[in-house]
Amino acid sequence: MFKSGFISIIGRANVGKSTLMNKLVGEKIAIMSNKPQTTRNRIQTILTTEDFQAIFIDTPGIHNPKNKLGEYMVKSAQTTLNQVDIILYLVEPEARVGKLDSEIIEKLNTLDSKVFLCINKIDSISKEELVKVIEAYKDKGNFAEVIPISAYEGKNINNLLNCINKYLPEGPKFFPDDMITDQPERQIIAELIREKALHCLDQEIPHGIMIEIDSMKTKGKSNLIEIDATIICERESHKRIIIGTQGQMIKQIGTYARRDIEHLLGSKIYLELWVKIKKNWRESDFLLKNYGYNLKELV
């Protein structure tokens, strides 16, 4: 009997959702950083084994939004909840259930989907502390499974996969065996560039940037792929910081991004980065829609 189904990974911002999804499928598809709200869109990845096909949906972190982009991110995360077979609810290893987590659990308790409580980052606490975390959470939600994990180190990931196999319904393969994501190549490349900007830049600036892939073409017989991309920011002061003294910052972002993009494409690339200002784009319905963040499409 072959099984298949959809699994949403949810939780507060910066709990390790993208790290977990990448670990589950064995490839880096979702970008990662230690800054909150790194993930902006729902991202699907596919894991196909001999026994099952699991389609994982990485969602933006649930938080209190401060602009229209934030509203899109939160709604994007919440709208997956009624569309999946299993929900992996990630939490920090803290022996106290905060207000936002309590609100998330309250919502989860109204759903028909099976909910796994995944306590992440267990490599950072002792076994005694872990017991206290489990005690704090276990009676607050209708959890089918409580699974301590370390997404970063890969601890207990096989156990998590076994539990997923246990609860998935019988079903067909929705995607070919060799497919690991339905994300367009250009979108993944844009996100990889944004990830490097998140790593290189400080504080609020990264949250105000967007990456546009202007062109992507293979040059002659060399198979060198030329990519032109633009970093969109909101202020002139941000533009100066992104470019850096004598262009050093944007060069560093490009150097780091090129490595991951070459790994993704399996080919050498030439990456040209530009910077443009579009003031308050995160509050513009028109620009948000152009960049793929359309609240009206979320149902």
C-alpha cells in the first residue's frame, strides 16, 4: 500500500521551519537565516520513498504583522492548515507556553488534521529540561505525536519520518520520483540571493528588500549562465549600505550567492547585481501583487 499526503510546517518566526524542511528532503530549497520572517511565501518540497510521498509546505513564521507584507505572510501560513493531512508544529525548547503559541494551539485544536508537536533545538538543552518542555505543552493541544528533534543536527529526523509514514493516508504519487520542489528555478535563485543579503546586512534593512531576476541566459557553448538580478530596497540610505564602501557589500553578497546558485544549477554562472529603490513597497498592494504576494489569492 502506497501512501501520500500534504504536511504543513508551522510555528512562530525563527523556530527552524526551513531548516527542518531542507533536512527532511535532503536538499537546500528554503532559505535560512537567524533573522525572523526569513520565509515569505509557502514553499513546497517533495520527499518520495518506496513507501510514501510526502509533500512538505514550509510556511512564513506566525507573528504580529507590522505591514501588508507581514499580513500576507501570516495569512499564507494560516491558510495551509485546512488543506493538509499532517501539521508539524515547531516550538522552541522553552518550558513556558507564550501567548502567541497558546493562540496557535487554540487554532490547531479546532482542526481535523493530525498535529505533531515538534520540539526543536533539543541539542541546546538537557534531558531534564526537555522533560519540563514536554510537560508544559503536552496537555494544551490534541497532539497525535510529541517528537523532540534537532533540525540543524538531524537528530530524531528518522523517527519523525516514521511517524509521518504511520499517519499518511493511502494515496497516489502526486509528483515524479525525481522531483524535489515545485518552485520555479528563478524564484529559488532570487531567494538564495536574498538569503545572502540577510546574512551580510544588519537589523531592519533585510526585511525591506526584494530580489527581481531581470534576465537569465546561457552564453554560447561554454554553458556559462549569465544572471542579472536587482535588489529592491525602500530607502536611499539602505541602497548605500547594500552597495557598501567601493561596492564591497554587494560584491560579498554576490560571491556568497553565486556558490549556492552554481550548486543548484550544476553550472558556472556570472551574476550581476543591481540596487533600486521602491519606497514603501511592503505597503503597496500593486507592488506586492507584482512580486507574488497577493492576499486575495489566499483562500
